[in-house]
Amino acid sequence: MIEVLKINTAELEVGMYISSLDRPWLDSPFALQGFRIESEQDIERLQKYCRYVYVDSQRSTQQKEQIARKLAYRPRESLGRLFMDRKLKAYSDTTEWSAEYPRAEVAILALSEGIDSIFESATRGGSLDMVRIKKSVEPMIESVTRNPDACIWLARMKQEDQYTYRHSLGASIWAVALGRQLGLPKADLRSLAIGGLLFDVGKLRIDRELLTATRPLSDDEFLQVKSHVALGVEMIEASGMMNQSVRDMVAHHHERHDGSGYPNGLHGDRIPIFARIAAIVDCYDAITSHRSYARAIPPATAIKMLYEWKDIDFQAELVEAFIQAVGIYPAGSLVELSSGEVAVVVAEYRTRRLRPRVIVLLDANKQPVVEVKAIDLLNQETTTDGRPLEIVNSLEPDAYGIDMTAIQL
């Protein structure tokens, strides 16, 4: 049985196997998600970037007692207090998934084409076309407002290449979905969509070799990668963008709740609220996407990680709202059923998140089905022979060789 212990970095020793950090791996210079400490220099680097880490005792050359990091209890704030200057509203689904899907396809196509054009121009040194950006996000905002599942599905189906482009698309959709859950007005959803699209735009000016490196980065190289924040701010300012919420998302999406982020080490409510939202969607989309140095993790695992990081890296109230917005098994998630079949989630029920609608792709023997079968788990609770039917596992996007981008509805 694997035993993972939470260890203060002051207690680390050579030989310990680091399985997780106290922050997302993309916030550190460590390229590999899991490594053994080989030297005192490794310990010093971990202490520089982390307060605690998770150690796999079975893969370590020695075992170490767990040293739990104790966090003071902080009373939860209401969403009304977080957004005291705004009139929040409760959104509800106004279209069924089947009706929304074709409209979402058109919206995501427009957004993708907009991203391609805008980013290609910026890569060549041109300025950001803010008019095109605002026009590109509008159909997606409307679709997510009506029913977020269709756009979320399409975000999960995005192609494997050109990570920065895909990440911007996904982050924009997740940001609007969270804003919808929070009850923010349309003007704020627009700010979130644009901010999600642009908070990593500075990476277009960073050496691609550093962004796609599969090796650990040196401290100097990690500083270069972190400079994408300042570069992004410069690009936003040069575009004439005056929206403060968007500027905050670009400037502060790597700040962390406990003050351990960059570039300014802001903490708590000193971090602008839209930047706190950006930090969550940035992390979630990154860890659920394939990158050059890390494979995508299942959405359910990502949600557990965000929950573990609440009030450390991210504000708890916003993490909890994000979980409510996307669910444990968002549209596009690959899951295993208690029947042994493998299915992809198509749409969720807002009140019964653990029993979504799915499409079966593989039979109980993990072989492709002859005919695609749709199952509504809310209404079908047992198999044909009377056994309970439910989701038992969340799978990686390419489990059993499934090509998620090839799924046709």
C-alpha cells in the first residue's frame, strides 16, 4: 500500500521521493511530477519554492514521520461580501445540451479562429487586436450563460498541439463558467472571458524551448518563464486595454493566497478578486491538459488537488464555487462505470453531479462498442441484470488508447 506523507521542507533528507508539491508543478521549476532527492542542492531548491511536500515512503530510501502543516481556521465569507459592489444573480440552464451543442460549436469555432489570428499577429510583434478579441468571446459567453456543458465539452476536446493557444481557450471558458456560478453580471463575464484568453499572452514572447522543456529548469531559466507576466502586462498596456479586471488577471494570476506566488508576493484579499479567479482556472486547465513535461490528470483528481490547495494557494470560497461550477465529472470526462464499461460524460445535472449523462465507448472487456450507447445515470440506476450502475473511476483522457478529439456525437 502506497503511503504518502506530508513533510515540511525543513525536514527533508536525501533519498526521499517527492510525489507532489504544496503548489501546482507549473508554479515551480521542477519539470518532472515525481523525483527522488539526490543532493543537498535539491533540498535547498525545494525549500526555496515550497513550504511542504508530499513524500512517497515506499519509493524513498528511508521513511519519515508525517509533519502536518497546521492551518488556522478561517471563517468562510459569503459571495455577497466578496462582490459587495456588484448585484449578483442566479443563472439557470435555459437550453438543453442537445440544443446548445451546435450553437456552442459555432461559438468555439469563432473563438478558436480569433485566438489563432490574434496570437499569430502578437507572435510576429504586432499589437493585440482588442476589437477582435471582444467580438470573438461574445458567442461563447452567451452559450455558457445558457448552458455551460456544451462549451465545457468542446474545451475538453481541444487538440493536443499548441498548448498556449489551447490553454487560453480552456481558461476563458472555465473563467466564464465560474463567473456564471458566482452570479456575476454579463459585463464581468466578458472581463473574465477576455482575461482568461490573455493572462498567459506574455508566453508568446518567451523562448519556446523553455516553455516545452522536459528537463528541470535552472533558476535563471525559471525567472525567464516567470517574466511572461511582465511581458503580458506590457502587451496589454500597448493594446490600449483599459479594463482593470482584465489587467489584474494578466498581472496577478500567479499570486497565491498564502503569499507564496509571484511577481509581488501578494496574499489573501490583497490579490485582486479577478486575479484570484484567474489563478484557479489557470491551474485547473493546466493540470487537466497534456503538456510537454506532464500528462493530463483526470478532472476528478484535479478537483481533489484544488480542494487540498484551498486557503493555501487559492481562496477557499472561490475553489468551492469552481467545484460547483464544473462538477467532479465535467462534460468531456472519461469515466469507468461499475459495469466495467468506459464512457465519456456528455452533460451533468446541476443537482445530481455524480449521475451525469454519458456515452459508452468501450464495453466491459474494454473493447470498442459496435454501436455507441447513451446512458442517463440519473434515470438508469442499474444494469440490465439488476446490478448498481454508477461511476467508479475517473480516467486519464487517453486511457485505453481512446482519442478524445476523434469522438463524434
